[in-house]
Amino acid sequence: MEWLDANVLWWHWVVLGILFVVLELALASFVILWLGIAAILVGIIEFLFTPSFSIQLYLWTALSIVLLAAWFGYFRRTWRSPVGQAEGEHVHIPGRVTEQLGPRRYRAEFELPVLGDRRWIVESKQPLKPGDEVEVEKVYGQIIKVRKRSHP
């Protein structure tokens, strides 16, 4: 460890951090980025305070864990899958029933794509027949809930 204390300088950490950030550009995992940022921070801390190499390793490990935990905590709160989340984006998209598949189950074609497709299996609380105009009420995974469209 004495050799590392004497020979690992602050700029080695900065270079390691930059290499991690560049590697992140190639892999796009959003994990290596935080390891690189932690290494750059350790380089700055070593430049200012010159802790021993073992302390630098502990700092790098702790900073990496804290940054990763903060990122995944933020990511989990802000990212949502669009499946089942039709309350804003897909509600009221008009369509037309093309086929009856069973009781209250139909095939419909929509004017605009709903989650990437215009044709969907739909369900309705009210009975429909082919040719009826409908609009999206809610998306439940692979099934779209629709209601008969009322014209003003």
C-alpha cells in the first residue's frame, strides 16, 4: 500500500474518471457514468487533502454507491411505462368497431396509433356492433377499454 500512496496521484483518479465517462458513452448503461464521476471527485479530494490510498478507495466506493443510489432513486420516481397509463395521452382517440369477438369484446381500428398500432382488441361495458364509433377510455396492457362515441 505504501507504493500506491506514493505513486497514485490526484490526476490518476481524474483520468480514470474520464475513462469511465468515455466508456459510458460506448455502453450507455448509466452505471459506469457514476463510477467515473466518483473517481473525478476522489481526484479533487486528493488534490485538496491528500488522504492515503486506502481512504481514497473507501471514498471512491462510498461516492459510487451514493451516486448510483441517488440516480436509481430519481429514475424510479420519474420514469413510467406508457402501458396502462392512458389517462392523458390516449384517452378520447376515436375509432370504429370492425368485428365482434365475443360478449363485450371487439376488434377496432383507431384514427391515430394507440401505443404504436391502429388495430386493437377492445372491451366495452355497453354492447356495440361493427361500424359503431368508439373512443379510448383506458388502456390495460393488451386490452383497450372503449366507450361508444357520443356526437354533440
